[in-house]
Amino acid sequence: MASSDQPNNVAPDPADNVAETAKSARDMAELKKKAANQYYSQKEYKKALVVYNEVVALCPDISVYYGNRAACYMMLRQYRDAMADAKKCIELEPTFSKAYVRLIKCYLILGDILEAETALKKLLEFDPNNESIAAEQKDIAYLRKFLEAADVAYNAKDYRKVVYCMDRCCDISTSGIRFKLTKAECLALLGRYQEAQEIANDALHIDKQNAEALYIRGMCLYFQDDIDRAFSHFQQVLRLAPDHAKALEIYKRAKLLKKKKEEGNAAFKRDQYQEAYDLYNEALTIDPHNIMTNAKLHFNKATAAAKLGKLNESVAECTEALKLNENYLKALLKRASIYMELEEFEEAVRDLEKASKMDKTNRETKRLLGKAKQLLRKSKRKDYYKILGIDKNASTEDIKKAYRKRALDHHPDRHANASEGEKREQEKKFKEVGEAYGILSDPKKRSRYDRGHDIDDNEGGFQDMDPNAMFHFFCQDGGFQFQFQDGFPGNAFQFQFPG
């Protein structure tokens, strides 16, 4: 009779050992999963992740474990890791609805709408009544709406609208680098370089080889006239992405702009001002977005125009430079100097006051401001030399002769039959002639007047005299004689002036 017991020397079945080990690993995995879930519920996601990693290591072929870890990764904002686990989960269990929902959410958060739509379509095939579908469809529609609006705005060069649309997209795609970089590009085109660079730098911290981020940083350098560093960035972009059309286009523009500007500078140094002017003008047509370089080109053009004697055009070019860069000190000082040449002293004072505030330590600017203020005061005073019709170097005798002539020309008696308006005008001029003589005939007052000082009305002298009294002061015996009719037959006046 055979015994039912196995001999002591018979080895156990290997399959039994494998099964026992597997059962033990699964039990251990389940225990660890419960611990990980508890950490998760307490929002201790980092601790939960450590344990979920152990669970997956124990049982790498169980879909639900990848699903749990994917959820944990999402809470830690590690969306790419979450996507990888969701995909593994679907690989192991193709109809795992929660894995699809997590995958769709990750795609949306990362801004990959096409992949989100593809995953949603697959979910609809086997679980059309899933309660998460409506929310995901709504988010996709929201993104589509603002992406389409952004495309239209970009083509219309409405970069502010694009920035707004990208911000709306980031409401859903909180980690959408693509949308953030599009926003950064438009910020650069709007001249908001610091904001654009910060976004690009954030992207490069995540991926140092991100061609789009490098392109945007290169744009910012180029637009701030840091051409050589910009070239380096564009070259790096083209090494990483040879078909990057925008980088290639801006690189070509940058090289052409630099070439034209340098040609203009060379012509200016050769004293070929018209050629320099024309080259600067050509350079200004190359890239309207390059504000800082264009500001310098307008200034260079202003300098060439001044050399050509086109002073009003020089002022206009300085103004264009200042529109692009309101703190462009050289353009401000250049415009002030041209205003001085044009004797537009009020405008010169305004520019020099601003320049002095911008550079408080510059003594030369302060000196020029003082001179401009003095000339402004002089320009607002009556021009006594002009009133008498004499040169500023006129002698005392010239002043006397000029007074005699002008006083007779404008004496009220000579215009007795004129209209009331004409009488008032001649009386005014007669008085001004007396004022002019009162100042210019007094050496001290004349000297002060020539230096731009105000003349005190109470200083005495001829200025205090009645114009007629001053006129008759010269009517003394033995002096200069002049006779004219007052308009009435038979009446004549004879005046004598000191010789």
C-alpha cells in the first residue's frame, strides 16, 4: 500500500513558492497602499508618494496602484509624472476611466489640447456617461475660444489682446509653458522686457534647451540694443531648432539693422552727412519693434540733419527719439541746443530743466540751463535796439539820432487825423521809443539790459519821464530843428534837439 505522504527528500513545487511569494507581495502592497492613502487623505502628499513608490515596486503590474500614484503626483503638481502613470494604468487596464480623466486633466494643465481631445474621445467610446466628461469638454471649449481669439489678435498685431487671451488660457492650463511663452513674446513686442525675460527664465529653469524661451530672451536683448548677446541666443535657437522661422527672421533683421547703422556712423565720421542721414533713414524702416535702436537712429538722424542745417527737422527727429525713449538724455540735450539756435528759449529751458533732473551732477547742463533762462528773459522783454532800429553795438550818438528819427515818426501830433486805432498804436510806439532811449542812453542801465537783467521801473532817469516831456526835452534853442505839419493848414511845429 502506497503512502500518501511525500518522501522527505522531495523538493517543494517552485510554482507553489512563486504563488506564495506573489500572495505575500500583494498583501504587503495592499497594506502599504492603505498607509499611503491615509497620508494622501491627510494631504501629506510627499509621504504618500514615498509609500506609493514602494507599492508599485512590490506589484508593478497592478493598474490601480499607478492610478493612485498618478493622483498623488497631480497633488504635487508633477503633471508629467502623473501622465506617465496614467498612461501605464491605461496600458494595464484599457478601460480604466479614472486614468483617462487624470490623463485629460494633466494634458489640459500642461496646455496640450490636442492630446486632451484625443484622450476624451477614447473615454467617450467606452464610458460616455462618465460624470467628468462635461467639465473637461467645457474646459477644452474655453481654451479653444481664447486660442482662436489670440490667433486673430496676433495676426492683427494686437499684442495686448494676445496677452489677455494667454492669461485666460492659463486659468485652465496653469502649467502651460506654451501659453506663457506666447504671452512673453507679446510682452517683448510691447516693450515690457523685464516681464518677458522673467517668464523665459522660468521656462529655462525647467528646460535649459527650450528653444522658444531662448528665442524670447534673445528678442528682449535685441530690442534693448544688446545686439551681440542677442545674436548668440538666436544662433543657439537655430542649432536646437533649425526650422525656427521667427528666430531666423529676426536674426536676419538684426544683422541688417546693425550693418545699416554702422554704415551710417562711418559716413558721418567721413563728414558725409547727407549719406549718413539717408542710411539712418533706411535703417529705421528695418524693424519698427526695435524701440531702443530706433531711438538711437532718430538721434543720429537728428545730428546729421543739424550738420546739414535742417534745424527744424533735427528737432523733430529728437522728438521722435524721445517718444521711443523718454529718458534719452542725449536726445533731450540735443533738442535743447537746437532750440537755442532757433531762439525758442522757452522750449530749451523746458528740456534743460528735465535734463538737469535726470542728471543732477552735470554742471554743464546747469550752466546751459542758466544761459537759456537768461535768454528767455531777454526774449520776453521789449527789444529796445529793434524799437530804435539800431545795432547792439550802436554808439551814444547813434542812439540819439535813432531816437530823434523814431520820435518824430510816431509823435501823436503827426497823426492827429488818423483813426482812433491808429492813434493809439502810434502813441504806444512813441512811448516805447522813449523807453528805449531812457535805457540805452544810460550806460549802467544799458549794460544791465545787455546782460539780461531786469530793469527796475523805479530807477529814475528818462524812463520815469512822460514821453512828451522827454520829447520836448530836446526842443531847446540851438539844437537840432525839424518841422512838420499837424494836418491843419497854416499850423506848423518846430522842434530843436541838442546837437
